[in-house]
Amino acid sequence: MRRRPLLALAPAAVLAACTAPEPAPDGGAEDPERSSSAAEEPTEDPTEPAETTEPPSGAELLLADLSPREIAGQLVLVGLAAGAELPAEVLADHHASGIFLLQVWESAEAVDAAVARARELARADLPPLIAVDQEGGQVRMLRGDAARRTASAESLGAEGPEAVSAAYTSIGEDLAARGIQVDLAPVADVVDPALGDGNAPVGQLGRGFGTDPELVGECVAAATAALQEQGVAATLKHFPGLGRVEENTDFSAEGIEDATTGRDDPFLDSFRAGIGAGAALVMMSSAVYPALEPDVPAMFSAAAIQDLLRGRLGFEGLVVTDDIGAAAAVASVPVAERATRLLEAGGDMVLTADPSLTGELVDAIEDWAAQSPAQEQRVRESAARVLALKESAGLLEG
């Protein structure tokens, strides 16, 4: 089933107003000409029902019923390492929006058990999102009998969009079978041909579909459509692109600046193609792009999120961070600011590979929302996007 693009939720109702009849100009009897003219005008049939707005969606109704802490928790997605047990407080007390599976899971039974535990811990009518990074090649969190083997993006890109579509159809089928709603893929980064394998986060690991923006865009669109046909939401990453940086932001705070990428860069076309294909999420890069906003990681940059991604590229879905829990690129940023700076920039959800940070992140979001009506509305807007994604995935049914 193809999922519709995720839209920000609108206000639930619109009120209509009525006005009293206009009195005669002299305050007395009506002007005969005015009376005659009015008699000729068609009047509303009093038996005809008044216009009504659409009823509120399940996501809107649920949002209205959530506490401030439950709303704040929806903006945090928590990593769960293979073999680890999910701490109960992550969902029961902090109300995290869900989990993403980390490291290598070889057993379908283990995946199913983790998904079941997450559902048991969450509020019954607020089920958790389950996500995983399943790209193919070296980056496959699900293996063994949990998911079939698929080739790397580099190999698939060399074969073309049809091969990409076939591979991502199988990925979507495998994830849907395990109760996983979100794939943290595909990689939409275009690798700079001058760097090639010297591009540590993408080129070195064969994670990109190629070095030509047009071909990469075709492959990204094919991957996105294939996933969404299986009911799995696609995540374009890492906006506005990691193909020109030398070091991996997970492991280094140096060598992660891209001095070239700007508003009109052709390397953005692959993201545009994925958005056009209906991607529900975009993951922001934690690299720095001076042509957009100097000295500010893209995930904390209003220029990157509001002006470029939402404004210029027209993306209306969920904007998430790359890992902010263990990544070296943001290690110098206080934990609380890793969440609030994303919200200030217009983003929606933080991902943390470190579950122990969940409470601190939710506290920071809840406190930030309480500081002003505008900030409270900013948090509710992001929570509305999360709940809309859950509704589109069928999690809010019943």
C-alpha cells in the first residue's frame, strides 16, 4: 500500500460568524427600492445544512489527549543494541516515540521479542514507532533469518534503478514482516568523484548510489517508492549531503565541513527526487555547511531546515537528526541543547543511540516548551507530525 506524503496537521475546526441585517438608512422604514432588490436576491434554504469542516483525524484527537511530557517524549527515538533489553522507563515514564534497532540482529525471534516488549511498555493507544537502518551491503542491521541479504547501494547504483527497486522491495517486505514501520534509508548523498573512497561516511563504505546527481536521484526515487509500496516509510539522508566531507561524523568532529554545498547545488537533486517520490522522513547531517550557515551543524541550522529543506525543496514531513547520543560531531554540545537547538531550527525528532540520555532529552524538550506559548506550539507541531506518521503507518487504528 502506498503511503500518502506526511503533512503537518491543520487546526481541528474553523468557526463561522453571522452578521445582523443592515438597518434602513434613516433608521425607520425600509427603502422600497432596497426592499424590492433584496426580494429578488436568492436566499439560503433554512433546511439546507450549514457547511462543516472535516472531522479531526485520529492523530489530532490523540494529540489533544496527551500530557506535556507525553508530547515531549514523542520527539525522541531511542536506539536499542542487539542483545540489550530496553529499559522500561524509556517508554513507560519518558514516553519516547519508539525505538531504532542498532548493531546486527541475526534472529527474527529476537527482533520480534524486542518489538513486542516495546509495544507492551508504551501507552496502549500510543504505540511505538519501530525503525532500523537497513540500506544493504555493509549497513544491514537485520541479517540471518531476520532479513534477506541485499547488495550495497554502490553495486545497485551501477546496475540502475530497476535493481534498486527490486532490492528495496525485498527490504520493505522483510521490515514489514517484522513489524518495522520506518527504514532509516536510502542514502541520498552524492559522492564527490574527486573524493571517492576518501569520503569516509559514504564512499568508503559503498553506501551511495553513485557520483552523478541525476542517476543517484533516479535510484533514490526508486528505493523510496519501493519501500513505501510495502508500507514502510523511507528516510532520505543525510541532508544536505555527506558526499563531500572526508571524515565520518559518528567518529570525528574534524574533517566534517563541506565548503561547496549551497542552495542551488546539483547534489541536492537526489533529495528533491526522494521527496517527489513520497519520502516521509529526512535525516539531517551533523556536518557543517558554511555556504548555508557557518559553524552550525545542519541539524541545528534554520537555513538548512527551514529555508532550504522545507522552503526551497517543499518537504512537509518529519525532520530527524542523525545520532545525537554517541556521535563525535555533537559531543561538545550539552545534551539538552541537542534537542532544543533542533526544535529552534525547525526540526522535529532527535535520535539517540544512548538510551540513558532519554530522560534528559525529554526533560529538556518539556522544559523548553513551557517557556513560552510559541515554543509550546513549536513542540506540538513536531509531535503532530510524529503522530501523523504513526497514523499513516496504521499504528493508531482502533
